[in-house]
Amino acid sequence: GKNALASAIHNAGARRDGPFIVFSCASIPNELVIGDLLGYDEAGSNRHSGRPSKFELAEGGTLFFQDVDVLPLEAQAVLLNALELRMIQRLGGHRAVDVNARIIASTSANMETLISQGAFRPDLYYRLSIFTIVLPPLRERPRDIPVIVDRILIRLNKQLGYKVSLAPEVMDVFKKYPWPGNIREMKNLLEAVIVTTHSKWISFQDLPESFRRQATDAGILPRDEKNRLLAVLLSTN
């Protein structure tokens, strides 16, 4: 997913020893975005008081703007100024703060459409899109699915303290399933299965009924499940 890719870019670069700060543009109310982004200085206090900006927190590292397309226009201007001037000023402050962070931004939106609608600044878009990575949806890269599943299970196994594995037929279904929610859907599905089944070996029948129903509707069933279904149909005729 976009978050994993941004984290990988950070960890593989020269700034990997610095912080990796995520600014979730969609989760902050519009009226609070600028204050959360720029931080603030308390009036009449020393320079170390108040709240630091996200740029300061990401000093020497990476500041990742998640879903940058929903950033309000006023905050877009703040981000553009920071990129152009390489400095910001806290709210209520009177000093310039140098910006020394790599900026990564992600979006799932059609940016050209947003620009034509006046919802996103073209100058900021061009500034951010100097280097662009297009991440195809999970359904278009089934070869990546076993690797992604393994990464998710490794993390979950550490949390659980024991090893959880997928039956081969489940992996076959995962490779064919369209995953409309991409990696987040897969992650949530695996977490739900482990919490509800408490099993170390996850079979197709252990998967949530809603997922099995969607897989069935899409014509995606494990071979054993197809044989069992065929046997049931033959026995009723």
C-alpha cells in the first residue's frame, strides 16, 4: 500500500535514521489542519514552548502527507510555501524555522480533475509530482499477494506469540480475489480471522462468511470446496 511504500522509501534512503512522520490529511478537521501542521508559539514565552510543527518533528527525516488531495486550500498554500522557501513560521510565532525533511505525498484521487474543479492548487501539484510512483491496485499484481500476506502474518505472529499459517487453498483464493479495499482489506480480514478463530491453521471455512460469499459470487472457490459443492448439487438431483 501507499503507507508501506512511503515507509520503504524512507527506510531505504539517506534519511532512514531520522523520524518518519505521517500527516493524515483526511483525519484532521479542516479548521485544525493548519494549526496541527504549523504548530504554535505561546505568546511571551521562550522559543522552546508551544507545540512544534510537523516539519520540525520530521527534522532530518521524512514527512508523509497521506491523502494530500483532501488538504484544504489554505493548508495547500502553507505546504507550497514550505517547499519553496524551505522554512515555516509557527502560528503566533515571530521566527522562521528551517525545513529539513523529505516530503512524500500520496493520493487515490484524480488530481487533474481536482485541479480543474479548483479544489487543488496546480502549482503545488507540479511541485509534488516531480517524481511520481503509480501503485497498481492489488488485483493487478497477484504475484505480490503471497509476499504481502507473509509480511502481515509475521507482524501478527509477533503480537500473538505463536505462528499462524494459511492453508494453500486460502492463498489460491487470495490470489484470485479482486481486493476492492486493497492491502487494508487484506490486513483487516486476516486480523479478524485470527481474533475470531484462535486457530494456527486458517482454512477457507475459517474466513468470515461475508468474504466467502463474495468469493463464491465471483466464482472463486478452493478446489476442495468446488468438489464438495458439486457433490451436494449431484446428491440433490
